Amino acid sequence: MSAKKTIITVAPTGAVPKKKDNSNIPMTPQEIANDVYECYKVGASICHLHMRDDEGNGKMDKERFEETVRLIKAKCDIIINCTTSGEIGASDEARQAHLRSIRPELASYDCGTMNWMHNSIFENHPKFLEELGKTMQECDVKPEIEIFDAGMIYNSMYYVKKEVLKTPCHYQFVLGAAGGSTATIENLVYLKGLLPEGSTWGALGIGKQHVPIMLATVAMGGHLRVGMEDNVMWSAGVLADSNAQLVKRAADIIRIAGNEVATPADAREILGLNRVCDFK
């Protein structure tokens, strides 16, 4: 029997951590592209991209997405996964414009509204979710359905019935966000048990639960997301040197568990992606 192949997604930047939190977080398109390439070389097959403005704040900036993807595609064939939620308060159009121009293979689909960081609202109105699902279908972009609590799984089932989402779905459990489900193995087991048959899934733990959730996810047969969007630390009191350092640790854990690290070609097959992003 061949070894199971486990996908590593790197989320190098996110919208929240700043250089003051870890000076190694990439911010500019060139920094992000160089960082993604180093992660690709040590095992990442997907990159989950956010953009920042000149002050380092999260920004749904179509031109910066385009520049970053162009730079990445010049270096490697890693799968492009663009966020649609990189700026609180961004318009519905700004959250989708880059999907139409870049046509990434994957993009985030946050399946519900929630309190965010205890100081704002992360709004995903039903009207927006229906529009986003249709945009993704038109652009042949597979949704990565980000799940912050159990209700979002049930929301996704509703949108499958409405044909806004197509099966088989791919889910990403985001555990430990302030306002969402806490990052415990019990919560991971519960959420995984709610998934429709035939779904693929991955998980991450924010902050200090980064490694425990990673270990549990591998043991349960899921895929991994690592990176400074979710965790700027290597260990207690020690900052991560780079995103590639975090990817390499994930790859080592996958191999220790007896699995193989999925290549981009493997990941495309596992997720049912029928094309490669050819944005230039």
C-alpha cells in the first residue's frame, strides 16, 4: 500500500501580524514571492495569499495580488490560493476582483459572519456568499471553505443544496481565532465528524496550539496549514526564523507519521483541481 500524501499549505502573511510581532513576516509582493518559493522548496504545495498596504495593514488590493502571483508563477508551480477576506470592511467587489483577473486555483470561502478579535465584525452576508460562490464557479476557482465554528459547516451544506457550492467540498478548520472555536483536539474531532462524506479537509491552530493541532490533524488523516499568518513563534518564547522553517517542521512530522509530503501535482489530484493557474 502506498503512503498517504499530505498537503502543506503555507500562509505566509495574513492580515494581522506586523513586523513588530516578527520582523521575518513578508509584506511586499516581492518579499511574499521570495518567501513562498523558499517554502515550496521544502514541501509547501499551496500558498494562501494576503496582501498588505504600505503601513502593513491587510488590504484587498487587486494590483498587489496580481504582482505577487506573477512573481510566484515565475519561480514555481505552487498552487495559488487567494484570500477573499483580507480587509475588514472591504466591499464585496474588492473581495472578488482579483479572482476574476487571476483565476487562482483556490480561494477562501468563509462560510458565516462572526465577531472578530473581540473588536469588529467579520461579515460574510448571505447575499455575498451566494455571489462569491457564483463568481468562483464562473472563474473555475475551487472554494476552500474556512470553518471557524460548527455553524459554518451547516451553512456550507445549505449552499451545496442551493448549488452555490459544488461537491466534493474542501474544508479548512481555523481553530483558535478570537470569536471562533478554540483550538482543542476535542473541537477538531467534533468538527471533522460533521463533514459530508467525500470532503477533503485540513486544519490549523492559531498561536500556541499550532503544533498540537498539526499533530492531531496528521493523525486524523487531514492536511496541514502552517505559516506566520497563524503563528509567528517557533516555540515558547522563540520567534520563527522564517515560514520555510515552519513548513520544514510540518514536512518532518508528515514523514515521521509514515506519510509523504504532497507535491503540487499530488495536491491538484487530491483536491480535484482540473487546471493550473496560468496568470502571467
